[in-house]
Amino acid sequence: MRDSSIKNPFFSIVIVNYNAGALLANTMSALAKQTYKNFAVIVIDNNSQDDSWRVTESLPFSCRLIRLNNNIGFASANNLAVKNYINGEWLFLLNPDAYPEPRCLEIAASQIHRFPDVDCFACSLIDANKLSHLDGLGDTYHISGLHWRNDHGAPCDIIPQDSVQVFSACAAAAIYRTETYRRLGGFDETYFAYSEDVDLGFRLRLAGGKSLLLPNARVHHVGSGITGRSSDFSIYHGHRNLTWTFVKNMPGPLVIFLLPVHLAMILYLGLIFAASGRFKIYKQAKIDAFKQIIPHLIQRKKIQSERICSCFDLLRMMSWLPRNLSIKYQLKKKYFFH
């Protein structure tokens, strides 16, 4: 454990590292260039087998390294950091393949003060491999239970001029009020990785909160730089966790309405994966999702009993269009629903 900390940072930045190689060094370099300095970094290393964690040994800003003896997953590692090592008012989750632009923290800090009733903020993610295009503007949740990053692959000129609501923040660069993150129980640790940010954003919305995009707080994101966008790992955890998110969070009246859509989506994707020769991993994800459904049904009871958000307001924030049409719609309108 290495510790060089400041007492009361405005941002506590948590980075979960696992064999990130040079990516983590790039992230640290980006943080060193920040014009806003009131932050402290906590790196949770999930038993990396490379030497990527060594970049934390000599940095020009406050950084604490926690090395674990095994890989406990992205969700659990973030929760561990928040439970034991965070003392900032705001929690800034940052992937080791995400590089904030120099004024990112400065802009985020100034914008947060404008919205005292908001508990979660999303940064604008720019494709690190194609800087003229977006990696995403927060997350979209479709009525089928699918979710994706808003406007992934679209040109950067569609970024809105002012802050607007999104369904949830992508945890590659997401900002949460620390107190709220703790009150909601943080990420669901059974997820291990993938969809945990959408699940948390869903629960925040059900509890009466909202997520806001900060368009000018920009972060360059490699995207699936550690696990791979279409790896067996990402397919398995993404589609298993997708089912759990729907089961836990969708209000009862909407389950009756949307369950047929959800099941049709599962069948449709099954056919897509079968055609691509990857049905086995997808099938296992869905089998395990239903085998392990009981704990999530128990969670559902608590989540729904505390729900404040109306079904109408929830539907208003969901996407009704297929992914490709949804992106084309945003390109045409160049704004989000407020």
C-alpha cells in the first residue's frame, strides 16, 4: 500500500486497475495535467500480473495504491474504495483507459455547483482512437432492457451546448455524490463487471434522483481497453447482468407491459449470436442469470418499496427506438430529452 493523501479533496478519483499496461500511465499523465488540483486518487489494483501499478509510485498529485491478492471485479473494487478509502464529497470513477482533458475536473467542479439537487454526472466520452467522434454521452436504457452509450460513433459536433439529462452515467468517467453512492449501496457486486453503472443509475432514478451530462467535461476513452469489446468475458457478463438489471429495477406495472418486449429481445439476440457462432456463451449467460435470480428478486422487493419515480417519468427517459434508429434520431435533433 502506498499513501500520499490530502485531507478533504473535492474529488476522490477511483481507478480500478487490472493489467492495464501503458493505459494506466496515460491516465495518470492526463490527471497530472489537470488545471484543477483539489483531488486525490485511489488506485485499486485487482492483482495485476503486469507492472502497470508501478506508475503510482512517483506522481505529482495525491495517490493511494491498494494492491489486492485476487481479482474481486470492477464493482467490488469500487465499493471497497468507497467504503474504506474515500473522504471526498464527490466520487469520480475513472477507467484506466480514460484520459480527462486538462480542464475536465475544473469544468466538472464548476458545473456541479450549478445543480445542487443532482447526485450523478456523466462526462462526455470522446473516442481516443478517433477524436472527431464520440465514444458516448451517458447511457441509454431501451424499453427491452438493452442499454448502450448514447451516440457512440457519432461526430462530436452533436454534443449539446448545455447540461442535459441522461438515463445513467457511464462508469468510464462518472461522478457521484459520495453520500448518495453509499446510501444506494454502490454497485451490485454480484455483477463483477459490466452493466453495474446502468443498474446504479436505474436505482438512483427510481429513488427520485437523476443523472446529468456535463458536455464540456470531456474524457478520451479507449473503450473496452482491458477486456475487449466483444470478448467472451464481455458477452457473458454483459448479457447476464442485463437480465438482472431488468428483473431488479423495472416497476411492476411496466414489467407487465414490457416483459414480452424483453423476451423478444433475448430471443432475437440469441439468433444473432447463433448466426455468428457465439451462441454458447450467450446461452450460458442467460442460464446463469436465471439460476442466480433469487438474490435479485430479494433486492427487487426493497428497491420497488422505496421507489419514488413514476412509471410515466421512467418511460419518458427510456429509448423506444432500436439502437441504430435512436442514434440517427439524435443526429437529426441534436438534443436530448430534458
